[in-house]
Amino acid sequence: MARKRRATPIDIPKLPNTDELPILQDTATYFQPDPEPEPKKKKSKGAGAVVVHHVVTFLQILMVLGLGIWAYLTFKDVDFFSSPQDARISALEPYAASAQASRVRGALEVYRALNDEYPRQLQSLVDENILLRDDLLYPLGRTFDYERRADEYTLEQSELVVGTAENAAE
């Protein structure tokens, strides 16, 4: 078996003269300090950019304030805990009451034309099929107060009656 030979100082090749190597000749220029860079002139953004920034910020503040004022004015009377159906009914209630009162008055005149007198009770209008039972109810379960006199009558809106339409008409 052959032995491996170890490297000895004699086996290390000698470097050639550094004057002959082109890479090593210019090393002196590599190690010189870099020249001081010339100070760069600051590019001025100008006053225009600052003005635009402030105007945009001002417009954003105006938009937020405007949105807040609009929301306040829009929703100040809204009760978020009641159903929207109740709000619609209360807004339409005067119109519905007026229409129902007109129907009852018209039915009273039809009854008088047929019987030569006004009925003793509004229920008689339902019994004669001149009105429906629900026509005697004012919106939201209220009834009409009816009083017959000799040749005239009074018809007024009464207070709220708790219960269904059947209970209020009876």
C-alpha cells in the first residue's frame, strides 16, 4: 500500500512578482479614500404641496362634520327600539281616522235614507250590512263615540281600547 505524501514547505509554489500581475498593480488606487461627495441640493417641494395637504385635510374635516350633522338631523327623532310598523301607523293615523270617520258618516246617512232616522247604535250599521265591523274601529283599536239625538248625531274618536277588533266592536 502506498503512503500518501504530506505537503511540505517546499511544495508550495512561489508567487510571481507582483509587478507582473495586472490585478495587483492597481491595488493602490483601490485603497485610496473616496472623494467627498458633493452635497446634493434639496429639491424643494414648494409651498404648493403644503397648501394642497392642508386643503385636503380641511375638506376631510368638513366631510366628517357634515356627515355627523346629517346623521343627527336625520335620526334625532327615530326611536331605534320601536318597530318601524308602529312609526308608519302613527304617521298615517290622522288620515286613516279621517277616512274611517267619513265612511261611518256616509253609512249613517245611508241608514237614515233607508229608515228615516239615525240608528240607536253604530252596531246597527254592521247588522244592516252597510259597514264592516272593522270600519267601526279607529286606527290602533280605538272606537268611535256615537250619540243620537232627535234629528242629528255626534261622532267622536274615543280613547284607546285594549283588545282585538271583535272586543272593541261588541
